[in-house]
Amino acid sequence: MIKKILVSQPKPSSEKSPYYDIATDLGVELVFRPFFKVEGLSAKEFRQQKVNLLDYTAVVFTSRHAVDNYFNLAKEMRITIPEDMKYFCVIETIALYIQKYVQYRKRKVFFGNTGKIDSLIPTMVKHKAEKYLVPQSSVHTDSLTKLLDTNKLKHKECVMYRTVSNGLTDEEVKNFDYDMLVFFSPTGVKALKENIPDFKQGDIKIAAFGPATAKEVEAQGLKLDLQAPSQEYPSMTGALRAFLEKQKKNK
């Protein structure tokens, strides 16, 4: 029976987070403990890429980290982002997150419905005249670049943030007694093995968000029990709730 779940993300800032509803409704303990943390590049580091934010008419956001670091860098470099800048987000939750920095207007904010860049491409193609800037992590593949090239879109990728280790303490390793682990990036999966080299999965369930994370779980010789997003469950919280309800029903 799943009672204690490690979610490898920072603790939600809002009390209205679906995670808290899951904990209350299904009687599970959720521990939020990222295995790595994200650091934004400084303006000096970013300038070395010779990318001018104002050369682009649209931005593609694949994560909240990308949103935060795009606007933080603009502020640090004293760049005023034009009001007519368009924003293309892989999922609605990221589109809504933009409200933290700019006024949300439907005519300039677009989003996909699966959490994958593929679902956003048809909308981007409809705006073929735009010059797209794609903020990325220092750890990324070239799959997104190839996809945009295939669809003949004008684009430029740039690194705006990086991941650094946020290792477990000896005490945390000693008391690692979770029934389920939830990962959101390949880096987090790798960090598990780095922190606990002799980790044995046993009966521990593993969930992964995104195809790259799922692939890394299997590459590390671990069994994947739950993957999101899917057509039915675009969010990890939705998929996790359904998984736990099914487990509870089968017991």
C-alpha cells in the first residue's frame, strides 16, 4: 500500500495545490524534496551567447523555469519586453503562470494540450511569420530544434538556466523509506543513483513526467509504473490521483 510519496519538486507555494488535495483525499504523506535546483544564468553569462531578446517576436516556454529566467534576465539587462510579444507554452498551466510577469491576453498567449511540444506546433505554424526564441536548460537535447526546423519555423534556442546538485544528507539517505518516487526530469532520476548508488527499487513505485524522464528511469535499470502527461491525464497530479485510486480499489 502506498503511504509515503517523495515528489522531486519544491513544495508548492499555494495551499490550493492539487497535491494537498491528493494527500487529504487519499490519506498519503507527500514529501517535496528536489534532488537538484535550478540556477538562472547571469546577464554577463547570457550575453556570451550573443542573443538579443528584442530580435524575436515570440517566445516558446517549455517550463516555469524558462518563464522565470526569461523575465528575470530581461529585468537584469533593463530590457522592456514589448506588449505585443507573443508567448507559446506547451501547456495551459505555464501559460497561466506568465501572469506573474505580464497581463494575460488570449491574443498573445497560446498553449498546447498535452504538455508536449508536438501539440503546440500546429498553432506555431499558423504564426509562421514570427521569430521564435526558445529558452532552455543547459541540459537539453536537439529534438525541439529538429522539430522546429522540420516545420520551417524561424527560431533560435538559447540557454537561460542550469541545474546544480542538491544532494541528500546522510540522514535523508538513512531514512529513505518511500513507497513511491515522482520524477520530473532526467537529471532528477540520475541524482537518485548519485545520492544512493546502491539503490534497490524493490516494491517502490516510480512515476515520471515527460518522455525523456521516463526514458532515463528505464536507462537506470528501474521499473516505470506511471508516466504523464497522457491524453487522459495532462498533469502529473491528475495521473497520480488516478493511479492511487486504482491501487486503493485493488487492495
